[in-house]
Amino acid sequence: MHIACLDTESTSTGRYNEILELAIYSARGELVLNSLYKPKRNRRWPHSEKVHGISPDMVQDKPHFQDCLRKIQKIFDRCQMILGFALDNDVRILEQSGIKGLTPERCLDVRELFWGVYRDELQMDFYHVPSLIKCAEFCGYVWEEGSAHSAAADAKATLYCYEVLMRKFITLYNLCPLSEEQARLTDEQIYAGWEYLHKMVAEEMHRRMVEKAKGWLYLIDTPEGTLMVARRKPYNTHRHEEARESNSQDDHQSQGEPSAQQMANGGSSGHGHVVAEIQLADFSKGYEELFEHFRSRQLPHSNGEKYYYNLKPEDIDYFNSYSNVFEG
């Protein structure tokens, strides 16, 4: 299988971020490309220079990345798999610089592979995977002194980690036969691991979306009318009723949860209490649908930030009976 294991170093200058270095290794560990580039827009990049050590003087006589675009594009066009660590960052800047065809189907992020192998053993969160240096340490990789954070060194370490982790991944999930004596993975073994990893990542991202969509809606009675409030996290109604009765708002504010009065009045004086609450699979969708349903009940002093309603008992019943499903 033709593989391009890459790493980039850049100016890290926001919307005008530009590539300073690109290194690409083949599956057999051959350094296919290792070049510096002179940026067109940026003249200095002091913050990123402290990380990768590439100074303006080092690229002063180098070509612009765009001048080498055709040669680089040919390398990627020959490849079936694009490898990297935190690959989305590299793909983003490469695409901004004119490289085409780096579709998700062709990409394998070794950071995700690291998560796939150690997520259960280390209770590893998908969005908080350790750095390449930590990954290399787990895989037994030995850095050349002072080489970390150059594109070539990071790409070489990434390729090593990929080979170690893919074997562990295939064995861990029993995806296909794999002997310890086997020198190199076959295309069939690589595809088996690659496809299963894509499936795992898709399931994890969907699970995260489902969790993120969950939330609560509250109806709060205030002197100005009934407010509908959406929250990702619930607040403890009983705690705040007790706190209000004992006049100890400072206590429940220290818990990090707003009182019913705060939710209803944004911290202003007055009183408000929860008359109904529902937990939903998609609280944003629920708010939008109930907002439309109660539109005719809006009071005229609603100001675009807070919408007050004159709700009847049957409206409260409708609110309490409402439910939905997440369809993301």
C-alpha cells in the first residue's frame, strides 16, 4: 500500500497561517520529501519559532510552497493512505495552501489509533489524547537528541507509532490473523484495522453528539410572565427552594448553579419559581419547537432576549408531555 506519513510546521499565524516545512515518509521509512518554504505573507513568527526552531533567515532563500505545488500534489495523488498525528491540523493547512484530495476516507490519524488502543486501559478521552511525544514513549520510540518538533522527526516518529499501534489494534480487537513473526502488515490487515478504526471514531463522535444534545427546559413563573429557560445541565430545584427559604443565596451561588430567581431575572430583584421541567434528548430542538408552539402566548413586553408568556394550564400540560429524539 502506498502511504504518505507527513508532518508540517507552520507560522501558526491564524488566518494567515503558512507552511514553513513539509516532510513525507513512505510506508518503508524512506524520506520522500523534506523541504523548507518561504511564506508569502508572514515575515516573522516568534511564537511558533520557539517550538520548531525555523527562523525567517532559514527560509529566506527557499521557494514558496505554491511554487512546488505540482510536485507535492503528485506525491499525494499516488498514495492510498495519508498518515499523521493530529492530522486534521496538517490537512487543513495543506488544503488552504492548494493541495487537493485529502479526503477523510484517505486519512488515518495516528492520534485516533492511539486512542483506539488505549482508551479503555487508560480511560482516555477522545478529545484529550496525549501528544506525539507521549504516544512515542508508549510505543518505545527513541528520539534523536533535539529532533522533536521538526517536521521530518515528527513524521518519522508518527510512522513508527503507526506500525506499533496498528499491530496492537488489530490484535486487541481480533480483526484478522496476525503473527508476531510477520515483518510487515499486509494490505488486507491494514484495511481491516483502518476500517474498524473509522467505525469506532464515527460511533464515538455520534455518542458525543448525542450527549451534547441532551438538556433541560424549564418554565419559570415571574412577575413579568412565564419564562422558558434552556440548560445543558440541570439545577437542583429543591436545593434552591431551601436556599431561598433560608435567604442564603450566597450558599447556592457558591455551588456554581443559578437560583430560580437568577434564571428568571438574570440576577435582578424579584421572585421566580419553577412550575415545570422536562429533560430532552435534543434540548435546542425542543426549545425551538416549543417556542413556535407558544408564540401566540407571548406577552408584548418580551424584548428579544427574554420571551415572557401567558400560559394556561393546558399549555403547561403540553409542555410536560413534550419529548423528542436526537436526529443528528
